[in-house]
Amino acid sequence: MTRFLDKFRSNPSGNLSDTSLQDADSMLPSTQPAWGPLDLTLDGIVLLDEKAVILDANARALEFLHSSLPAITGYSLWDVVSQEVAREHEDATEVALASSALYSFIAHESFENSWVEYTFRQRPEGYVVNLREADPARKYQRLLEDSKRYNQLIFEANPNAMWVFDRTSLRIFAVNQAAVQFYGIARKLFMTLGMEALFPEGEGAELLRSLQTDKEDQSDMRLCKQRKVDGKEVLVELAWSQVKWNGHQAVLVSLADISDRHLADSVLKQSNAELQKTLLAQQVELKNVRHDLLTFTQAVSSDLPDSLHVAHGFAARLAEKYSLVLDDQGRHYVRRIQASISQLAKLVDDLRTLAQLPLRSGTPAMVDLAPVCLSLIADLRKRDPDRDVAIEMDSSLMLVGNKGLLTTAMACLLENAWKFTSKKPEAWIKVGLLPGKVPGELILLVADNGAGFDPGYSGNLFTAFQRLHSSADFPGNGLGLAIIKRVAQVHGGTVWAESPDQMGASFFMSLPQELPRTT
């Protein structure tokens, strides 16, 4: 076995020789360690060929490399060291040794949290590498160099335009690529400029006045203009900070172009002003419309019912006093007049209800709709005593809402179900409460086995004056479901309907269940 020391015995000229000599101890048992004088040094020593392949290493080097000699012999040094060391230093070492016989670097072994100094020396047929623990001074120097390098990388890669100028001479001595592109100034020319060259007249002096040399780490931010190479001035948001940069007392400047944002802000302010003007005009128009609607509602509520009442009275007197004089056709006309007056009176009542609903919202409270429904159903039975309709309803329908509005909605829903089951020999109506789709919500249900409706037209159900059935089959004015929808909206809920295979209909009203807060 060739001793490690034999690789470094001096030849007659005094140079290191890598000629292998006959090992005098080759007959020793293989378990006996072969020590040489270089094994006593604290340095690790690795012998490489011209391609950085490991030929030999002493015991101390094997400790640094955390391996045995058989395991690493024949492998490249860069395959043996940690990946982070190889990634950071392999290319730089190759470049340095191409022009120099000596190269050193300090590497941090993060796994061991240690610092190792690698020194490469050329020899006739390869390299000798010394490995030693880096002393504190070299370690901190390396940390400082890394910090500077990382800061430089961050500075160069920053997407914001950045440049640095000397606080005393005001000369620019560092600039990143983003600044080169922003100003359109070549880097070499940039480094010859003073900071005032980038500012329009007077604005640079204002920045200089804000610098207080007696304060460390001072910084500020302001809006100002910058001048590009073509003379164009742009509005920027400029931030500066006093720093120490490669031994200089310097000022680091960072800026962001806000010309487009400023223009957008101006357009937005103008749009907001126009929108505000339009909104005020619409508010005035809405106020006038509401006033006109109120006037109309009051007229409908007072004058029109009186006129309809008079007309209905005269029609009744005509039928009573002159029925013997009138023929069948005349008596038919009188009945048609009476029916039309009654229908018009009902339409006026429903229109008045629909218009006044928002004014009747009131304060929601806990209410039981079961007694309300029983009373409404009793009125329907009195009006149509010959009908036998089965009613299925829970004994209690407790929920939060406005009792007056909910009574109006239930009257419309029950009357709608009563009307559309009129042609069914065994009619039934179901009233109940279901849990909502979201917490804190109940759904009021009114279902029947009546005529149903075409699901394709369900979107028109709750629109005023929209009818899906002939008035000859089912009389009405088309306002009942619109009133139901308005009641749900006043409560913050919604309405919808279902009619599977047009076999009956189910109407749903969602009602948020939140009691008003008491102070």
C-alpha cells in the first residue's frame, strides 16, 4: 500500500513529486493503520488528478468529508462534498484555477453547522487540497462577503428602479437593471451622473434639504417627478434611506412609477363626481315619484272606492227596481256590471295593499300564524259553504315577522290554494313550517292538490298582473302572488314555487329569524 506521505516526497529539484515509491510496509497486516507524518497535521489533505478525481486522502480529510478512503477514491471531489458546497463553489474554483495556481474559499456546512476552508494548489498532474476549520476572523469575513453578495443580488433583482449616490459628492455609484430600463440610461453613463441630473429643476434640491447627516438610518417617502433620458418627466413615489454602502456614507433611492395610477385616480375622481351628480338627480327623481305614488295611493284609497261604491249601489237598485221591466239580456248586463264593479274594487284593494306594503313593515316580533290561518280558512268556508276542503296544518306556526304583513301574505296564499282546488272533488291544503337552507331561517309552506302550473313559466308567477290560467276558469287580477313576493322582500326573504308534473302546487316563503336588538 502506498503511503499518503509518499505522494509528497521532494524530488532532487525540491518540487513535490507524485511518483509512487515501493511501500516498505507492504507486508504488514491489512488491519494495521499506515500512518505518515502528514497524518499528524490538523489539516486534511486530499490528492486530486487533473479532473478533480480523488486519488488519496489522509485521516483528517476523511473526517472533514465524513467518509472512508475506499468509498471516495475514484470519485470527483465535488461529488463527495455536500451539494450546497458543490453548487456554490465548483464553477468558481474551476475558473480561478484556470488562471492561478492557488485558490481558497470558505464553505458553510449547514448539516454540521461548521465552516471549512478549502485551499487548492496545483501540482504537475493534478491538485492538492488542504481542508481546515476556518478561524473566526475568516468565518466572519465570509459571512460579511456573503451578506454583501446577497444584498447586491437583491438590489439588482429588485423590480423597482433603485440607485445609490454618495452623500457627500452626490455622485451615483450603484444602479440596478430596473433603473437602467426605467430611465433609458446606459449603466456606464449612469455611473457618471450626479443625482440632480435625474430631477427636474428644484426637486432634487428639496430632497437634499430633507437629508439630515447627523441622523443614522434616516428614511423618507414622497411624491416627486423624475426625468428620463428623452426629457420626459414622470410622477413617481420615491423612497430614500441613508445607508452605508461599500464604505460610503450613501443614500439608497427606490422609486415606483405612479403616472398611470395618478391618471387613473384622476379619472376615478371625475367618474365619482359624475356618479354623485347622477345619484343626486336620481334621488330627487325617486323622491318625486314616491310623492306621486303616495298621492295616487291616497286617491285610490279614498276617492275611487267611493265612486265604485256608488256605482255598485246604483247597479243593485237597477236590478232590484227594474228587473221586471228588463228582459233576460238586460238583467244579464246588470249582473255583468255588478261583477265588474266587484272585480275592480278588489283590484283597487290589492293595488293599495301592494303600494303600501313597504310603509307597513313595522318591527318584527314573535307571532303564531296558526290562529291567523284558522280565521282566514273560516272566512273562506263561509264564502263557499258547499265546498269540503281538507286542511292539514301544524297546531303552532311560531316565527319572527310582522304580523300584519304575514297575515296579508297568508290571506293571498290560502285564497290562491282555495281557488285552484275548486275543481277537485277531494281537495286538500297543507300549511307548515320547514327549516331553512341557512341557519336562522324558516320556510313557510302552503301546498295544495289543485290545478298546478307549467314549471316553464314559474318565473312569471310572482310578477304583477301575470296569469298562467284563464280568468274564465279561475278568476283573479294577478296581484296576489306579487303581494306575497313583496311581503317576503320586506322581511329580507325570497319566494318560489314548485309544481311537479302539474299535480298541485307548493309555494315557499323564506323568512330570516332575527329578533330586533334591545338596548
